[in-house]
Amino acid sequence: MALSPTTATTAIYTASNMTPRANLERLGPTLPKQTADMLWRARRCHLNALEGFPLFAAAMIAGIYTNLDTKELNVCAGEYLVARAPYTLYCT
């Protein structure tokens, strides 16, 4: 859901596949400030999504393990994904 900064830098600029995590540090000074800022925000948003996913997954697994209603779990999962979409758009 989050715009991967690695994908963006690879698509727009020459980026290294050998060290993809260093692309922003290496290309940052050569990019226009607005573009670099957007890519840094996208990177932070992407990391936030990765950090939040284990909690979401644990909650879903706990719900399944405790035999919560499937419909209720589906609604909760949908609400989480619907909430992530505007957050991702706002942050990038």
C-alpha cells in the first residue's frame, strides 16, 4: 500500500540493485528538494507500515484462535486497510 521508495527511485533515477537501501542517501543530494522530501516521507511511511503489520497480524491470529466471529474479523481487517490508505496518501 505504501509507495516503496526503492521502487520510486529505481523507476525515476538510476539506482543500484546491489545496495537498494543506500539509494536515497546516495541520490538525495542530486535530487530536487521536493522530490527528495517526498521519497524520504515515502520511506518513513513504508517502514511504518512494516512496523505495524506484525501487530495487525497478531491481532488477527489471536481473533482466529479465540474463535471470534469471522464476519467481525473481516470487518476489522477491512477497517484497518481502509484506514491505512488515507494515512499512506497523507504521508506521501
